[in-house]
Amino acid sequence: MIAKDTAIVLLAAGKGTRMRSELAKVLHRAGGLPLVEHVVRACLPLKPAQLLVVVGNQAKEVSAVVTELGAQTVLQQPQRGTGHAMQVARRAIRRSAKLALVVPGDAPLLRTETLAALLDTHRRGEAAATILTAELDDPTEYGRVLRDSEGRVQAIVEEKAATPEQRAIREVNSSIYCFTLSKLWPCLNALRPENAHRELYLTDVIGLLRQRNERVLAYVAPDSREILGCNTRAALAYVDRIFRARKAAELMDSGVTIYLPETVVIDPEVTAGSDTLVEPGVQLLGKTRIGARCKIQTGSVLRDTRVDDDAVIGPHSILDSSRVGLKAEVGPFSRLRPGADIRAGARVGNFVEVKNAVLHEGAKALHLSYLGDASIGSKANIGAGTITCNYDGVAKHQTKIGNGVFIGSDTALVAPVRVGHGAYVAAGSTITENVPADALALARGRQVNKPGWAAARRKEIARASKAEPRKRGRKSSRPSKPRRRAKSKSRR
């Protein structure tokens, strides 16, 4: 549905005191995104005439999130309730707009299809207002929706004011509304802060419209969870679990195998190809892209990373802003930092860290190495304990290793340095100068062997240990000299 005559207003000015947080409620994250971003993304496909976000608490930070998505912000300062928020938004709503969709900024499970159905119900019913409602098994703390004999909304009764019969009603108000603006504005002007908080509430508009014999309708959300807000940390965690379950189900429907899906964390923009396997405890975050027939093993965390077809990510590997090529292998216990580029068929193994470096096709670094700011040629072999010493205390420098190079274990390559194609570097070397192609580089102290030294040393230790008790024994048998009696200095 295209809503060219509709202004969508997101209410995102509140602090969210029940969160007990210094962070504005709508900036808390669930399903990998700030709450308010989920709501904006649900509204955008409707193509409204305007998408306004009313901001207040931490206005700058909230605005930074929503304006990047194309929304316009309106400042509510001070915050005097939802009715006051709409009065503030009124100044920014274009005169050409005929309808307004009002949505709280902390309802991240809301779907585009549900908003479209709410709009359609409003238009078809020629209503002054239409409320999105839901039927809950436990409606406690929600306002109950009272309907008349024709099914139209008669009133919204808050929990505290409801009779026992009214509390038994399971249909509740979601605080998501569609208004005809020509009917809304007079009622907004008539709002009065006649409550304990001295605020203006949008729910009171429904009562005012009914007093004026205006038509108020309701559309029941097909999934009651869509109306859930996030007022507490427990609610935030519950909503996050729903998002994760939805995303896992989406990937499984597309042909991805996920073992124990309740243990994985997958962000909304992640994609994965068919026949890819995701093991328990995996996190796929940000804009990670995984190809077909890949294997992502237990405990691995990938953020903003591209993994090409048939690649394997071993257990407990951490990949951030990196790329893993066709049939490449990473892990277990590997770390790829931003800029790591592991090309086709290359292998990165146990406790190897790669940062801003390329391992070209078929290169191997399988054990206990750090490769930073480097280019590793195709089919090069990096021995265990190799380090590219890329930082001189002021600037970073690059190490370039050619094709087919063999780097022996425990080598330190002090950048900037080049190792030519086909060269060998002996184990334990510290390389500070370029190595020509096909050369052998040795840079370590010359070994000296002293025959018999160890045996002689052991005999010396044994003799010393035998002599020690005799020395102690002689000291202990020596008679002690009698102490002389001190003379008194006093005269008798």
C-alpha cells in the first residue's frame, strides 16, 4: 500500500525510566538494531508523505539513527505526554496530509503488513480514528477496548479504572492509531492535563471523538506480539529472542541448516546460501554475507564479514570486517581483524591473528602467528610463531612475502621488508633486510656446542650437595663458649 496522503509520526521522546538506564529507551537494541530503527524500517515501505520522529530525551543520538534512514525529526521539549507530542508534530505535518499513523518508537516487532491493514481498515470504514488492538492471554496493565453492538470502539478503559467485567476483556489498546487529521486537530486542542502526571494523553482523544459521535474502529493485530513495547530489560530480552527466532526460521526456510537455533544470534541483514551449516553458539552479526555450502562451527562470531562458497570457519573463531574466499579455511581459534582478506584455498589456523593483510590463494598460516599489514603470496607457508613487526612506535609498515615462500617457525619480520618469490627464511630468524627471490635468509646467533659440559656440571652439583650436610654437621657439634657474666657497674 502506498500512503501518499499519510504522515507517519513516531513517538520517541521519552526516557524510559523503567529501563533504569542512562540510554534513551528507543536506542536500546533488540534483534541487532536500535528499537526505533526497527519501527522506522517497518514504516518506510508504506512510502508515506512524511515520516516524522518526535524526539526529546537524547534527541541528538536518536536523530542520528532515524535521519540516516530518511526520517525527519521534531523536538518535543519538555515532554508532556503523547497528546503534547502530537501537538508538537502538528507544526511539521504538511497541509496536504489527510491521515496520520501514530506509532510508539519502542514497538520493534510491528510489521509493515499490519500497518497497511490498519490504514486500509481506516479508509474503508471512513473512520475518524482506528486503533490497532490485540487479544492477549494476560491483558494486565493494558487499557481494555470496549466495543458497541456494531463492533465499533466505544471507549478505552485503563486497568485501574476498569470494573471486574471489563478487566476480563482480552482485547487491549496498542497505542498505535490511525487518525483523520481534520477530526484529530479539534480534539487535540480540547485535551486537558487532568491526571496525576499533568500530561496530555492521546488515548483521551478517543473518548473526545466518541463524545462527538465520530466513528472509531479497531483492527486486531494478527500476531499479538507485534504490539509489545520494551519498557523493561526483561521485555527487551523477550523481544530479542523473538527476533532471533524469526531470523533463524527465515534462513532455515531458505535452505540453511542451523543446529539448536535457540542458541544462535543472527542479525536481520545477515544472508546465507543454501546447504550452509551453522552450529550451536554461533553469532552472525551486522551485514555478514555467507555463501553456499559453508560450515560455521561452534562458538564463532562473524561481524560484517563475507564468506564465499564452500569455506569453513572452525570453532571459536572471531572475524570482523573481513573476507574469506572460496574453499578457504579459518580456525579453530583464529582471529581476523578488519581488513583481513583470506583468498581462495588459503588456510588460517590455531591462534593466528590477521589484521589488514592478504593471504593469497593457497597460502597457509596454521599456528600461533600474527600477520598485520602484510601481503602473503600464493602457496606461501608461514611457520608457527611468525610475527610481522608492523609498528615502529610511530607508524605502521608493510611486509610483503612472495609466492611459494617458506617462513620458518619463530621468525620476526621487521617491516618494511620484502621476501622474494620462492625464498626460505630459517627458523628463529629476525629479518630486517629484504630477502632476494630463491635465497635462504638466516638471521640468528651462531650456535656453539661444548662437549661434556652438561655431564661435568651435573657432577659438580652432586659434589656440592654431598659436602653441604658435613659442613652443617661440623657447625652443630662445635661446643659453644660459655658466656661471661656481665659485671655490675654499680659500687657496693
